[in-house]
Amino acid sequence: MNRIFTILILAVLVSSVFSISAAYAAAPNTPLNLHQDGDSTTTTIPLVWSAPVGGAVPDDYRIEGALEDPSTNPPTFGSFIQLVILTPVLL
């Protein structure tokens, strides 16, 4: 009986430690209304979006891109690289 009680107390302590640390892992929600705004060229694609509602405030927005390899079926992509890092303006 005493061992079961000790195991239950340990389980509660471990559970409470992990549930507290999860509160610090909040992530921003997905940006809203992402779409192309204007004509694209061979080197640019104008994008616009709205800040996410709820979740943590984003530190920045990172736009990544990868080249498509059309010789494979289905087409695959190479490694993604960061193209742009934008810092949001907080109002």
C-alpha cells in the first residue's frame, strides 16, 4: 500500500512539472489571408497576409523557397532555403 501511494505521488509530481513547462511552449497561430498581391516575375512574387489572431505574438515571418525538380515523377523539391525574414510591426 505504501509503495502504491509513493508511485502515485511521483506520477502527480512528474505530471505537474510537464504540464507547467508546456505553458511556455506557446506558438503563434497561422497568418491569415495569405495570397499573391499583383503580378509575379521570374524573380519576385508579391505576397500579403494578415497577422494571426490568438496565440503568441510572432517574432518574425520567414519565407522559404525550394526549386522543383520536374524530372522526377511526381516532381520533388530540393532543400528549402530562407528567402526573406520580416519583423512584424507591433501597433
